[in-house]
Amino acid sequence: MTSNHPKNSAEGYAERVLQGDRRALTRLISWAENGDGRFPGALAALYPSLGRAWRVGITGPPGAGKSTLVNELALAMRREDLEVGILAVDPSSPFTGGALLGDRIRMEELTGDQHVYIRSMASRKSHGGMARAGVDACDVMDAFGMERILIETVGVGQAEYDVMGACDTVVVVMCPGAGDGVQAMKAGILEVADVLVVNKSDLAGAERLADDLSEAVHTRAIRSDEWSGEVGSSWTVPVVLASAGKAQGVDEVLKAITSHRAMLDSRGPNGLEDARRKKRVAQVRRVIDEELDARVWNTDELGARVENALAAGSTAYGIASEVVDDLLRGAAFGMRSKES
């Protein structure tokens, strides 16, 4: 197929991704991660090709065995002859913004497989466990032709909610012996999970943790039905025992993920399409927040105004209210439209 776009243009890279060029795939994800101004144009060209990949988020506290489970799930998916993409979000240094990016080391068994693409990404300023460009990276892998995308988050406990904005199915991994069950219920992790996995099930306390989580899931389902007025209206989150390090229970985890997808598909237009549309709306809100933060504060004018107002005795809430009112009325504070 002859391209009408220069090979190294945004559209040219997009075409190369659609043709299965891994170098182009890597380049576009780097553009997304670095906030390159060319990325939106490339994504626009890829957008009609999105929606084929099933995106599975793997989250939970540090040490729960997320990387090992991701590795085993990817191997199981490859046995089904599926194209698999893996996005591993690593913790960033608060000083340099760098990350250890060690997940590739832990996934050596997959690195030689041409049907698996592994990308590590630093979490940077995202406190919710997902890298700022995580959704964009998944979009590029989706357009490339990945049928399954596994997204492993940093694992920062109570702030693991951003993962919902990128995934069709969210798997929360916990292990016995660290008070995970109690913390999960305190943090509202049950609100995030589509599947709960008690990993390292060979350890003492695993079955007790699974029982506690099952009871919590059951109680939540009853309350959900009472609030909605519909009996059995919500998905009942399964609790799966596994020991990923010993390759035990992984098939059961995969079956739970598949069941969740089947449930969404069975709902027709009110299922998967509606869920994905809501996640895209949330993504738009995040992008707007980033754009406003970058463009409003990229000027000395607003900073000086805030400092002067504080010195005059105004409160933070009062100043913020005035600034927002001015923005809505069209005051620029040094902002200029991209067309001007």
C-alpha cells in the first residue's frame, strides 16, 4: 500500500503501526510518554482502528505478586495464540522522575516471543498508579493489533483508582499475611475490582483472606441490589485462589476475566460500549485537567496575581474561585488558543 504521508510524519508513523511496524509502535508510545506535540495527530489517524483489544488491569499492593501473575497470564494467552501487549508501570524517583523499569527482567520468558510486546513506563506525577500516558500507550498497542493488553500498575494501595480509566477488566491481587483484606475493605478496593485474586495461596491465611473477601463481596452485592432496586443486577466479583509463582490457579484467573467480558458483551449496547464510552469521558476530563494545568500556569501573570492576593489577605478558596470565574469568562492569563 502506497502512503501519501512522509514516513517520519505523525500520520506516517500511524500508518506504519497499522502495518505492524514495531519500531513505529515504540516511537509513538515514547511520543505519548514524553508529551510530544506530534502524538495527537498520530492518535487521530489510529483512532478508527481502536476497540479490538481487551484491556486487563492488574493492580494491588506491592509484593502481592502482580508481575509474576502478569507473566503467567501472558503465557496462558499465548497458548491460545493471542497477540499480547504488556504495559508495566514502575514507580518513579521523586527526584529524577526515573523508574527502575524492572518488569522486563522478571518477564524474561516472554521477551523472545514476537507475539508479545512489553513496555515499561514510569508513573511520574500520577499518584493513582497509572502513568499519565498509559491510556495512550494502550491505544497504540490496540491499533497495532494486540488482542489482549495487560496493564500492571505501581501498586500504591489506596490510590489505585486511575487504573479503571484504562481497563475493561480490573484484577486486584492480594496475598495473605499483610492485612490486605482489611486494607482492601478500608480503601474501597472492592469498588475497583472486577476480579479478586488471593495470590501465594500456599501461604498460611490464604483461605481465610479469600473467605473474608468473599463475604465482603457478598455484602456489597446485597447493598448494590438494595440501592438499585434490582435483584442480581450487578456483577458478583469472583475471588480466585492462585499461586502464580508455581503456575497454579492461573487458568481460573483467566476464566474469571473471560466471564467478566462475556457478562459485558451480553448486555449489548448497555454493556461494553457504554462502559468504554464512560471511560473515554473520564479520559477527556484528565486531558482537560492536564491542558489547563500546563497552559494556565505556564505564565508569570497568574502566579504574581495569586501571590499578591495572598499578601492582601485573600484565602486560597477565594482566589481559586475568582480565577475559575475569570477563566470561564474568557480571561487568558497568558493562554493563547492554538489557532491564534
